Amino acid sequence: MKFNELAFEIDGFGEIAAPTNIPTGGVTEFNRIASAFLTVFATIGVLLTLFFIAWGGIKWITSGGDKNKVDSARKTIIYSIIGFFVVVFSFFIIRIVGQIIGSPFLKTFGL
């Protein structure tokens, strides 16, 4: 892995520039890998949500009025919706943590 950014700052002296033979710009390889992982994570989360909502609906329809089966189907649907919100809100939580710690990468992480 290449680290493309090197800069220092000392209180009272300002920013110390990197020598000319050291590349600058940021850690782009990590950004690409993290963005790809995030895309896969979000896609899988949404697909699983849709699958489990459909599965809960099928369980509900085929329950035949049995109270335990209806309750199980209802829980499947509710938990899948909760899981979807966990996936969506995880992006916001990561951005908030990025704002708190001042990480430029985490500030733009997510959708």
C-alpha cells in the first residue's frame, strides 16, 4: 500500500511541506477499497431486507390463521425493516464520527 500524503505542522512554525520527491495527494487506494466495500455492504443489506420482507409476507399468507405463525411472520418483517435502518443509519454514524474526530475520509464516507 502506498501512502501518498506526508505533511507536518508544528505549532508556531506553520506547515512543513513534504520534499519534492515524495508524492502528495491522499491515500487513494484505501478510499477505493473502502468505497467498493461500502457499495457491496449496502447492496447486500438492501437485497437481504427485500428478501426477508418477502419471506415474512409468504409466511404470513401461508400461516393459515395460526397465531404463532402469524406472530413469527410479523417478527420477520419487523426485524428485516429494523436491519435496513441499521444499515442506513450506520453511514450517518460513520459520518458523525468523522466530523467529531476530524477525519476527511470519514466525513465523506457513505452514500
